[in-house]
Amino acid sequence: MRNFWYACIILLSIDAFAQDSTSKKDVDRQSTAATIKKSSAQKSNYVEQIDSLMRTSFKRDLFNGNVLVAKGGKIIYQKSFGFTDELKQNALNGRSIFNIGSIAKEFNAVAIMILVERGSLDLDDKLSKFNMGLPKWSEKVTIRHLINYASGIPRIESGLTPVSDDDAWKILRSNENLLFEPGTSYRYDNGNVFLQRRIIEKVSGLSFEAFVIQNIVKPLKMFNAVFDPKPGHKSRTSCYDLENVRCPELKFISGWLWVDINDLYRWVEGVNSNKIISKKSFQTLLENPYAKDEGGSLGRYFEEEELQRHNGVSYKFESIFLNDLKEDVTIILLSNNLNRVWDLGHAIRNLTLGKAYEIPKKSVYQAIRKEALNNVVKAVQSYHQLKANAVEEFSFNNPSELNRLGYELLRLGKNNESITIFKLATTEFPNNANLFDSLGEAYYTNKQFDLALESYNQAISLGETTGSSKKMVEKIKSINTTP
């Protein structure tokens, strides 16, 4: 089962900050904090504890990027850790711009609401109104469906296949059928984003980029933000993987705003304080009437906590912000190395709330991954050696570490190797239904149907909740009974 996975300033006094781009050598001089801590709930201690958390995470290869924490409208912590690209020659700084993935979809959603407030369009307008050459389904789909990913429009992408604007138009205009009736289900897909941007252009008479620059970027003084920057653009970062290999630069639909961490903070604060759209419009985008638990155009909103959370992943870029409206705390992490921004964001929030938090441990997946790709037996041996000698340093209590590695091997066609890792995982976590479901999938892929059936049944007995194991049991039984 494929569970997820899924400005560099440090406070010197209340009003004085100093830049600091940290290297691992610097971090090695720092004493690491205890794994589990309890905040003293004093703002003066936030800085020390956040810094200890981030330094330790950087030392453990769990974070390469920029972090900013604000409370009460003031930045209380900001720092850069690591490098702009895989060459590790240029340190990140507060003006480094990042691909923020899905967070950038907020700009088209807010641009839609700007036009709604001006009376230029209505959320219940049908797509057919805008004469975009779309099939008959455009008479059913509304803008409200688009901003809540409840449109059912055809998918414009599959896997890692690059999709340009021309490709997107061809796919949407040539597919007569919806995936589902608008408003009856939810599917997070970039076709919804693509059409929002095109509607903005139709209504405003400007390119999407020009409209956002004129109505959002300039009013909020986001002067370092840039659309779709090419490699080599000043301040642009590049993402890279665990082996320090740069990510591919694939062509995609246009309209992605890259920002530095200060500009993203200006954005969050600008929307919070209704500088760009009204509070009513903000609330409209926060709450998804079709799929409350899935979130809407501004990420996920937890009403009881008054917490907005939005994360974005694009290749190995990963970002997150936590906008705690009740406590007036904003936490932003931007990374170009796909690591632990989700865990770190929530750890920082718990820290500022005076709750228990955990400093992330080194990744078991990362420690044995390269070896597993070449010799899975040696990788398993390394796993046991690490557990014997460094159990407090590595994330041995997290079953997703081995699950992630097992699936990576499976995707690479290394079926036997993936089975070895999943067997190790089920041995280490014998009561984890998800891991037995994963092992069942590896056996099934390897056409070892009897062993797959055994693993799926074990997952069911352990309470596998999604029903996927039961479906696979039925599928395997039908295979075995077919003459």
C-alpha cells in the first residue's frame, strides 16, 4: 500500500538579526539537543530551540534549505542551511528562489477571487461562457468546481510525462468525457489549474503572469519573485537527489511563480491581512464544499485549530507553510533536496505552542538506499549493524522508511530485492498491516501468487483498513480458479 510518504537571519535580540549560512562543519561544533523536548513556552527560548532543531536536522542530512518563523507579525527566526545546487559551492541565502510546487497554485486561485470581487466573473459561471473551444462538458463545469478540484475534467498528465500548454489544450479539447460528474467527487489535477489561468487571461485581457505581477507581486512588494525562471537565472536554486545528482529540467505547463522565503512570507501575511482579497474570499478558498477533508486551493484548513497548511513538491523541491491563524504563528520551510520539511514544520509549530516535539532522526532509507540498489543482502546487513550501534541516531521506529525503499526497488523492476526489504520490514514491524500489504504487492508483481495471498490475508487479519488487501485476495483467487 502506497502510504506516503507523502533569508538567512537568526535572532540576536528582539529587533536585531544577523545573516548566517550554515555549513556542516559549523554544525558539528554545536551540541545536539535531546530527542524529545518540552518547550518552556517563552519566546526568548523559541529561537534557541528552533535553531537547535534545525542545526541538528541539517547535520543529519534531513534539511537543505531556508526556514522562517514569525509570531505576532514579527519574524523571530530565519536562517539558510546548505547549498543552491548539487555542486555545493554556493551557499543558500535569503534571496535564493525556490520552486514551491503546489503552493504556487494559490496565486491563480486568489487571482480568480480578485476578478470575482471586481464583478468580472462569478464562481458559478460555466466554462462554456469563456469560449475556450472545450467539449460539451464545459457546459457543466463551473469555476467553483475548478478551484476545489471537483470538476472531473480529463487529466492533462500521466506520470512524469512532460506537458506543455499546447499539449494541455489538445488533451482537454479532444476528450469528450468527464472522469466524474462535476461536484460529485474530488481529483487533484493540474488541468484545473491550467484552466483557471486561461480564464484569468480571457477575463482580464492580460497574460496570467502579467495579471499576477500587476495585482499581487507588486502590491505585496514581492520583488524577487519570478515566473518560470530558466537555469542560470540569478538567485535560482536547482534541486538534487540523495546522490547529489541534479533534477531534470522538464518542460511543463506555464505559470509557476518561484519565490524566496521572504516573498512567500509577504504573500501569507498579505492574504491573512486581506490586502489582496477580502476575508470572505479568503474563507471561500480555504474551505472545500465538495471534499472538506481534502482541502482546497489554499491547502488544507483545520477549522477547529484555525490552521492552514499547504505543502508543495516538484521533483526534489519540497516546501511547506503552516499558517496558524489562532496563535498568529507562520512557519515556512523551502528545500531543494526533498527531505523532512513536513516533519520539521510540525515540530516547530509544536515547539512554539509549548508542546512536546521530536528532533528528526537520520533516515534509515537514506543510509542503506544506495547499497540496496546494488546489493540488497549487504544493505540488510548494514541495517542490522546500524541498529546495533546507532539505534538512537536513526529512525528505526518509522515503518515508512523501509516501505519507501521497498517500493523504490519495485518501481525499478528489482522485484526480488523489494521482497527482501519488505520481508525485513514485516519482521521489524510484525503488527503493521500496511507493510504486509506492501509485501503482498511485491509477491504479486513477482507472480508468486500463493505468497502474495498469504501476505494479503495477514494484512487483513491485522486490520488493513482501505480494503485493497481484500480486493487483491479476490483477484488472486480468480486467477487461481481460472482454467
